[in-house]
Amino acid sequence: MTAQKQMRELLKRYCTKLLDQLEMLDQLLSQSRADAQSSAALTEAQTITHEMKGTGGSLGFPGVAAAASALDDDLKLLARQERVSQSQLQTTKELYMRLRKTASQATAQKSTLFDADFSAPASSSSPGALSRVVT
């Protein structure tokens, strides 16, 4: 299997995982209440958004990475607070809806890496270096 085909399979798997992560985030944010008991759910949600931010950026989904980054930053702030207000939760849910919309539209074909040429020799300073990770 060529590096490009491997990348395309990876992108397809990532898009499927995104949907699973969105479902988990939906559940965690629904569990969140305006008290200290929501801390564990918010911390877990932040861990998921942090992963979405990193993998989205690495796999050529800048919109997903940007939306996940905004929610990640918001959740980091909320996780450090003892009490979370309803207005803060509303802002968090709005950021989640933005991420949900962006991520649910992600397809392998929309990745900036979908048509990337991985046949050129990879150097540490070129985007083709990713092909060494995929093969």
C-alpha cells in the first residue's frame, strides 16, 4: 500500500473517531452542572478537545483544530474554577456547537493531506516527513 493510500485510510479513521469524540463530549457537557461536581466531566471533556486540537491540526483539518482549541481553552479555565455559572456553561456549549458543526463536516477528502504527494524523499524540514510516520 502506498503512503498516500495509508494516509487516506488514516484520515477516514480519524473522521470516524471525530464522531465518537463528539458524542462523548455531548454526554460530558450534558453532565456538567454549575457546581464542583462537574469538575471531573469538564476535565475529561478538556482532554478530548485537546486531542482533537492536536490531531486535527496534524492531519490537515485546520477548522477542527481551531474550533477544538477554542473549546479546549474554555474548558481549561472552567476546570480550574470551584463554581461554574450557567452563563459560563452556555458559552462552553456554544463553543461545543461550533466544534460539532465543523467536525461533523470533516471528511477525509477535505483534509489538506488527502492529495499530498508522499512519494518525494522526506526531509526533516518538509511536510513530506509525515510519510515516515504513516508507513
